[in-house]
Amino acid sequence: MQVTKAWKDANNQNGKRLESVKIKLFADDKETDKTLILTKANNWTGTFTNLDQHKDGKEIIYTVEEERISGYTMTMAGDAKSGFVITNTKDVPKKPNKSTHTPKTGDSSNFLLYGSIAVVSLGAVLFLFGRRKKQR
């Protein structure tokens, strides 16, 4: 049973692809002691050989599982008869939403109120100074 590893990571431009990956073999959903190590040297392909076809009169269903690779999302296609292809796609960091709306950082909605208070205050100051001069 053949297992092939495929990478979708922009030709490994970031240099973070692993040197090897470990593939575990499962028989009827139970982990076996058989593993494959796939590397660039073996073109990321390996084969499980000498596998029993039946157990207790029933056909054994083989599956594979790859150890989790941080920074990649794994998908699997195929089956034991045609072979498995495990594809790892590089996770793309989410970019922040570039909204044209910017939050208000100041309070400009009360400009008229603040202006009115300033005019009234100035008027009160002028009134008080005017009264002081008349009292002398």
C-alpha cells in the first residue's frame, strides 16, 4: 500500500518544511507497529508491504495517519487499494480587515455646546470687568 506526501506551501519559500514526516499504519482503526518515514530523498513516497489481507475471516481495512505538522492543514485522499495521498497546505495567517471606517478618537459632536459655553464665559468675564470699571 503506497503513501505519498504532497506539499502546498509556495515551494517552501519560508524554509520551515520538515525534513521528514512519520506515517502510522492502522488496521481496522487500531494502530499497528508499522510506520513509514517520508523524506525529500524518497520523493515523499513510501510503501507498506507484507500486509495481511484478512483477520478472523474478515477483510482488514487499512488506514494511515500522519503526525500533526504545526502550521499546516492536512487533507487525505485515496484508500488502501489505490494508495493514499496526504497533502499538507501551509496555513495562511489571517490579515486584519482593512476597513475604511476609522473609529472616533475625540468628541467633536459637542462642538456647538463647547463653543456656546466659551462665548457665554467670555461674555460673563467682560460683563464683570465692565462692572468693576463703573464702580471705581
